[in-house]
Amino acid sequence: GEVKQVKILGVMAMIDEGETDWKIIAIDASDPLAEKLNDINDVDKVLPGFLKATRDWFRLYKVPQGKPENVFAYNGEFMQKEFAEKIIAETHQFWQDLIKSEGESTISKTNTQVKDSPHCVSTEEATAIIEKQPKSEPAEASIDRAVEKWHFIK
């Protein structure tokens, strides 16, 4: 992964297996188009059809795997930048609450950055944890022939 500075433009709410799966719409802050895009409405002005194509992709991307089309909250509308920023702040708070919580969890809360977390460890401790993990062998490069299959959806 990579940490990138982006400019938030909006958000879309996809419903995935009964839960809201927020799709943040953003642009790389260093992209030449970033100065022209300040909110989700600017996207259709500068890049006509881009939002429709994005929504269609999220609606259909699981269909080739035999799954149904995805559905969206808010009638599939993209929500404005201000709404997206509230969603980001809210989900960040959920993460903060999780990482700072005591007790058992199905995920590791070990971290090196959240100093008031009871799970915060030093860089050295984190390195030791990683080094204790069994070494994995590189997977043999085999490509599933299904990737060559074309799918057409009306």
C-alpha cells in the first residue's frame, strides 16, 4: 500500500452483504485536474460520464463471480464532499475506539503510533513480532485461466 495525499470530492454508499461499504471519491492532490475538482458535482463537469462508469463498475464487478449486482444507499447518488468528510471522521473515530479498547478481539490491535492505546508497542517490539512469523515461500506463479474469460453484461 501507499499513503497518498488526496483531495476528497464525495462518497458513494454501496451495500455489501447487508452492510454499508463507503466508497470515497477522491483525486490525487498532485493530479493536474485536482485544481478543477473541488466537490462531486465538478466531476461530471470536468469528466462527463466518469461517475456513471464508476457506479456501474461497483454495481457489476461481482457479477462475473456469479454474485448478484450490488445495490446502493441514497438511490445510488454520490454524496457531497462535506458528507464524505463526516463519514471519514466518523469511521476514523470507530477505528480509534477499537485500537484503544481493552479486551479480546478477532483482529490484532498492536500498533506503533497510537500512544494512548494499550496495544501500542515500540518499533523494536513490532519488528520482533514480525520476525517471529513463519517465513512464507514465494507462491508459484500460476494464473487461473478464468482471468482470460470475457464477460458481457447488458
